[in-house]
Amino acid sequence: MLSFLIRKVKKFTNKIVIVTGASTGIGRETALAFAAAGARVVAVARNAAQLQEIAGDTILAVPTDVTCDDDVNRLVETTIAKLGRVDILVNNAGFGIRATVENTAFADAQRLMEVNFFGVLRCTQAVLPQMKKQGSGQIVNVGSILSLLATPRNSLYCASKFAVRALSDSLRIELRGTGIDVILIMPGYTDTPFFENQVRYGGPVRIGPMKGVHPRTVARAILCACARRKREVVLTIPGKFGAFLKRWCPRFLDWTLARFT
Ligand SMILES: NC(=O)c1ccc[n+]([C@@H]2O[C@H](COP(=O)([O-])OP(=O)(O)OC[C@H]3O[C@@H](n4cnc5c(N)ncnc54)[C@H](OP(=O)(O)O)[C@@H]3O)[C@@H](O)[C@H]2O)c1
């Protein structure tokens, strides 16, 4: 156990890691976990006060809106100016909309895609020239189990996460031989402010009494995926079971989702 931990710590010593959506939830735990494992972390989100809570010797807070070109360019310029390189980008910023396809306001749909999909594209395009110059790097995209199966009243969110999976798959092939890995993390239900932050058109904040995993579990999976250079990781037992049903019993999955979500 101890040797595993030491190996893991060594793996990230002096690595420069950008984590988007680091003010709360999975991103915050991921920033803290990389910092604890020896990395120098650039923590990114819009809420500067929340970023400051984790800022310190190993975590630099750079308030950034991932929907804004100027912000994202400034983020990468600041990282390179202060820390010299970018080893890992974790594209984690995102939010959800709980509404039927019919009722979703177009403006909400566009804003969601702007953060969950174009935010990933924008940050990825901004770091790629530097990673190519280095001849190494890792781009970690936080999708969801909903990158693999779609649930009702969640269509735009699912569409954004399917799109992140497609982008990851294409990019991984395009980057073959460059030394840059593309890793897709697909968390299941995780206990974060995500549900409170969703744009909701009615209905409760959380569906059902099921408890999600702690965001630290997802953070650990991200570090482990980077250390082992994995392609994809599906998290949580219900998440894995859902992916299994989608593949082998899609009609039964639809019936279950219609009844229980
Ligand atoms: N919780 C789950 O069950 C679950 C499951 C699967 C996947 N995920 C995914 O995991 C990721 C993190 O979610 P979470 O659960 O940790 O939720 P969260 O606590 O609500 O975190 C979302 C983060 O995204 C940031 N963000 C939102 N819009 C942004 C923007 N325009 N620019 C920069 N940052 C922005 C938020 O910070 P600011 O508001 O300060 O900008 C916050 O730090 C998301 O991509 C989500 O889709 C979550």
C-alpha cells in the first residue's frame, strides 16, 4: 500500500495540472488530490472567493469562465508564464438542466452546450500547442455515465456528455504518436452541489433517496487514470450496471428509466 502511494506521489511531483470547475465538488477534490500528490495545480472556476479557499503554495487560483475565449487564453498564458508548462488539463466544469426536450428553453440549451461541450473544446484547443511543443501531456475529460446512456428530462445534459465522449474518441486517434493521452472519466451519481446548481423546470433537487459517492472517489479515479494512462473509466456500480443494460437490454433500460427517474 505504502509503495503504491509513494509511486503515485512520485508520478505527479512537479507536474503542472489545470483543473476547471475547481471551486466545488469533483473539481475541488481533484485539485486538492493532485496537490497532495506533489503536483502544482492551477484551479479554475468563475467564483474567485471559493477558489481562494484552496489556493496556497501548490494551488494557484485563476478565476476563469470557460465560455470566454479571452479568459481561457489568459489562463493558459498565465500558467505557462508562472509555471512553465502544462502537463495535465482536467476539463471538469459543467452543469445540468432538468427539463423535457419540449420545454427546454433554447437559451438554456445553448448555455449548457457552451459550458459542458464548447468549454471542453476551448480549453483543449488552448493547451494543445503547448503540449505538442513539450511532446507530452494528458487531457482528462469529465463526462458522465450519461455519456453512455440518456435519461428522461436530462436530454441536453446527456447530449453534451455524449458529445464530450465523441470529442475524446476522435481526439485520442488524432493525437496518436504525439505523446498526448486523452482520458474520459464517466462518474455516476456523486454527492456535490451539482444538483442544487442544476437549472430546474420544477421537480425536486434530487430524484430518490440514493446516496452518491464522495467526490474524492472521483478525484482518486482521475489520478489513477492519469498514472495508468487509461482511455476511459466508468465509475460506480449503478453506472456500470446501466452501461451493461444499455448495451445488452436497451428496451428494459428504457422501461426502467421511464418508471424510476
Ligand atoms: N455530481 C454528479 O453526480 C456527476 C456525475 C457525473 C458527471 N458529473 C460531472 O462532473 C463535473 C463536475 O460536477 P460536480 O458534480 O462537481 O458539480 P459542481 O459542484 O456543481 O461543480 C461544477 C463546477 O463547474 C464550474 N463551472 C460552471 N460553469 C463554469 C464556467 N462557465 N466556467 C468555469 N467554471 C464553471 C463551477 O464553478 P463556478 O460556478 O465557480 O464557475 C463548479 O466549480 C461536471 O462536468 C458534471 O457534469 C457530475
